[in-house]
Amino acid sequence: MIKSFFLAPAGSNVGLTSATLGLVRALDQVGLKVGFCKPIAQHADNPEVLDPSLLFLNETQQLDIPDPILLSEAQQRMAHNEMEELMEDVVQLCQQTAKDVDVLVVEGLVPQDNAPFIARINSTLARTLDSHVILVAAQNHQSFADLNRHIDMTANYYGGTGESKVLGCMLNKVGAPEEFASPLQAVDDIPVTDEIKPIAKNLLIFDKPNFRCLGEIPWYPSAMAPRVSDIASHLQAKSLNPKARMERRVKSVSILARTIGNSLNSLKANTLVIIPGDRHDLLLAACMAVVNGVPLAGLLLTGDLKPSDEILALCHSAFEARLPVILTHYNTITTTRKLDQMSINVPRDDIPRINRVMDFMAERIDSSWLAERVRANSHVRLSPAAFRYSLVEKARAEGCRIVLPEGDEPRTIRAAAICHRKRIAKCVLLGDPEQIRHVADMHSIELPDDIELKNPKEIAEHYVDALVELRKHKGLTPTMAHSILEDPIMVGTMMAQIGEADGLVAGAVNTTAATIRPALQLIKTSPDAKIVSSIFFMCLPDQVVVYGDCAVNPDPSAEELADIAIQSGDSAAAFGIEPKIAMISYSTGGSGSGSDVEKVREATKIAKAKRPDLLIDGPLQYDAASVASVAKSKAPDSLVAGQATVFIFPDLNTGNTTYKAVQRSAHVGSIGPMLQGLNKPVNDLSRGALVDDIVYTIALTAVQAGQRKKN
């Protein structure tokens, strides 16, 4: 039987589903291929209703999960003394989902008043599957003594805390308030998770030699934040703005009913503002706040009192800013009561929210220790989650200083705050410090006290002489240098060039040319590189691969293409991807001819000669490079075909088209482009970049900077 972890609840309301999702994500992040099975469904008799864990893992991890056995069927078979037959079906389910995985996560059942067999089912499942057992507990309203006793009693169902198969317990929802019934309780009023005190030290059960605390997971109030669309659905409300971004998160609710002057303090970022439908003055005031930069979550008008078209016309600018405005037929008091009754469960289509929960849980689970129990005979791969996790860890280890010239751009500010808080990099935001703080305040971004804010206008003078020296061969004068340094990107590039920063990230506002040109002029290529090129890290469902060059060189020569292949292979290795480099063409091996395929063939020879330590093969068609069955027939002797991790395209047209086709058609995430070959790392962002995109690009840049220092 494959190695498996069985998650068993030590009581009710312990957050078993979120713990299960977090464990799957955590094991995936440390490079294990994880399978999941929920052998018996939590619901009683409705095969159309998916358990949340099945639903969300299908969506987030693309796991092939078989349908579980209904709880009502399991109970009936137990009542007829058919436990052995039931367990045979369970084993078949688990074997079905355990093909080609390193470890199987099995979720047990939560106790129910009308299901007295739950504890027996769970213990029998764990024993049948020969699983290692992980308990999940939450303090809820218990004393430490009661919680300790509850965990100990549950462990006894599986052989007790001294049994080698009983590994330990996750403590979930640590620091949760005694009363939290609604997801719309103001998040700002709840303690920050990092300030919550751990409780494992108060539980004697963890003093036992073979029973570990496998994670203390704090209460995570931000995960409760619903979307405006969820509230609209709950209240049967209709949208008045067809352009609205209904996916905006609601982190607090404020009711406006007083005068405008007394209501202004309630107009805060991420707030859903409830307004009686006939209070047009408050409606217009809220819309003016949005136009002036306050990012409200939305407006909720009550009483089925729709404003006239003339009033709505005055809200045009706020509507163009995609402000959600919804109308409910309930009056204000009933609306408030119904919002308090809203479920805290994550809706089935809210995948971003469940991904945040999974990442939060995964960070706090002792996955490295658990992985050690699995890895002895398992193949380690680099999944997208594992790549992102590894990327952040590598960046933290480097401790680099990254300059961000677009310092007053909201996404950049939030990304810098995240990187600073998570120690991914020390970010320097260029811009007017007062303006940066204002933008941060408007978007409810908490800037760390020690983050660096520098006004490029005030520090530009410091770089004039160095810039003149660098460009004197072009006839640059101090007056011209002053003018050039009015561009914050040029200031940031000079900071990197003279060693005041380890790298630069920009492009959330500026074009690719505006971001890269200063680097080409001032930083220039490294001694070991003949060309500046780019790669994308493509996050395929099962692994991360490298595509190059998809952003810089229109038609590289054979020598340049060889250089791109070598750079890309080294970059892959630097980020934990074993480089198996495929030189892509329209033919495989010697089957084709023509100038294009000859260029690839020549580039392959040059690259192999320069770097015999790298696995390089070409020309290979894309399917021969990536699909084992095709490789077996087209290139049976190749050490790269069928298992390539680095794909080098012959020109920009092919590379850019392929990367975008894969990204959009297969719904694949990508990180990049990452520039290669510069003396100091400079990386460009898409102007549509999300905050996470910026965070990971900063991390990429930090890792590149660290590698450059070592070389």
C-alpha cells in the first residue's frame, strides 16, 4: 500500500477541511506528488453534493479524485455487518487515486449527532489503509486541560500516543475569538495572527516522546472576507453597475444614515457601505470618495429604493471605476440581520480565497518533517507550488536589496510590504515618501516602519558624476545627466550599477523598453554572456518548465541561440529545475532541412561544445521534447526528448506565440520574463501584473542577485 496520511478530527468544528487542504498544499510545496482521497462522503444521501475538500482540490490542485461512498450507504453496510466489504471498496478507491503519487492524503469524517459510527469508521479506515495518523484539534471553548484530554482520547482510537503510526496533532484556529458567527465582522477589530500566542506549550500531551505538534495554525480572519457577489447572492440583490468588479473583497461593513459630515469616517478601504436607497446625498458622497481614490468594496442600497437615472448619472465616474453598487429589497435592519447570518464557508467558485487559505495553512504545517517520512523511496519533482515555495526560500536566504522605481504605484507598494514582511527582500520604493504613504493609506496597505522610501528627485544629484563617467564615450555632459536622472527608472538603474541595490524591478506602469533600455546602456552584459535574453517559468499542472527566449531577441544567430540555451539551463538549475534542454524546431533529428532547422542544429552543436556538462539535444519538435510516447518513436536515444525541462525556441515569433498560446489556452500560470546576461539583475513586469506577480518577480531578482554575487 502506498504511504498515506490519515487526517482525523479530535472533536467537531476543528476545521478538518482547511487542515486537509493545507496539508496537501504543504506537501506539494516540498516537492512531493500528492494524491487525495475522501473515501466516505461527509454528507448523508446526496451524490450531487461534493464535499468541500473534493471540490476545492479538484479546482486548485487538478487532482483526479474518485467519487466517495455515501455516508448513508456506509452506515447501512455496517449495520448489516459488511465492514470488510466496505473496506475493500475503500482500498479500491484509494488505489485508484494513488497511481503515480508519492503520498496519499486521506480525510476522515467529522463527528455528527446522527451518525454514531463515525469514530469506528475513522479508526477502521486508518487501520485498513495502514496510514500514519494526524489528528486535527481546535481549542474552541475548552480549557487547556480539556483540550489535552480530548486529543488523548481521540488518539486512543488509533492505538494511543505511543503508537508509531500516530504521528501527532495539528492545532487549528489558534487564537480564534469565542464568538465569530459572521464573515463580515470587521477584520480590523480582530487580533493580527502574528501576535497570537502559541498554545502547544500548554498541552502536556506534546511532552510525550513520539507525539509531535505538527503545526499551530492561527485564526485567519482575512480568509473570511467574502466577495461583493457573495453578498449580492445572499441578499438576492441586483447590480446597478454593469461594469462593476463584483469580486472585490469585503473586509468590513459600515451603515450610513447620519449626515454626510458625520459619515465620512466610515468611508474606508475594503468597506461595504450600506445606505438607505433614498439617501441620495450619502450615495453621492460615497461615489465622490471613490473618485478621489478611496477603494471601497462596494455600496449596498436597501429598501428596494432604486435611485433615478438622473441620480445614477451623477455617479458615472464611480461606476466607470467599476464600483459595485447593489440593491436589495430588504430594509436596513433586516439587511444587517441577514448579513450577520451569512455563512463563513467558502463558496465553491471562490478559488482565490481558498488558495489563500491553503497557502496560509501550508506555511504553518511541519511539512519538512512529514516529507522525510515519505521521501525515502519517492521521486521529488518541482511542482508550481514547490517552485514558488523554493523561490521564496532562496530569496530569503540571499537578503538582497531590490529597488522599485514605480514606488507610488499601489500594487508595487503592496508587493514591497509583503516582501519586507516575509523577508523576501529589502525593498526600496522610489517616489515622494508623502505620496507613497498616502497611496498606502488609501489602499489600506500597512507599510513596515523600516521600509526604505527615497525621493528620486532628492537623490539624483548623487549619481550625476557616475552617470557621466559611464556615458562619457557618448558625449554625456552633467547637464544632460541631470535631465536623464529625472526618470526614476534611470535613478534605480544607477543604484544597481554602483552597488547601492542588488537588482531592479519595474514595468507595472512603464513599458518594457523604458524598463530595459537603461540597463542595457548602463549595467550592460556580464563578461560570460554575449547576449541579453529572457525566460519564462511556465507553471504547468504537474511541474514548472522554462521557455526561452520569448521576449527579447527577434532572430538570434546560431551562436546567440547557443548562448541563450546555456543561460537558460544555468537559470533553471539556479532555481532548482534540473536542466534538460530541448532546442525546438519544426523537425526532429535529421529528418528536416532548411535554413531555420540548420540554425537550430548548429546552435545545438555550439552549446554542447561550450558546455558538455549540460544535457542539450536538438533539433526537437515540441511534442518529441515533451511527450515520452512521441519521443520513444522520434528520438529513442535522446536523453532529453520526452522529459525536457528547458525549451529553447528558434526565434521570438515562435517563442512568444508558444508561451502565450500555452498560457491562455491551457490556463497555465507563468512567472517572468526574467532577463539573463546582465551584470546586475533587472526584470520587467507586465502592466497588468497582479500583486503576487510582482512579489515573485522581486524574489526572482533577489535569487539572481545572490547567484551573481557568488559567481
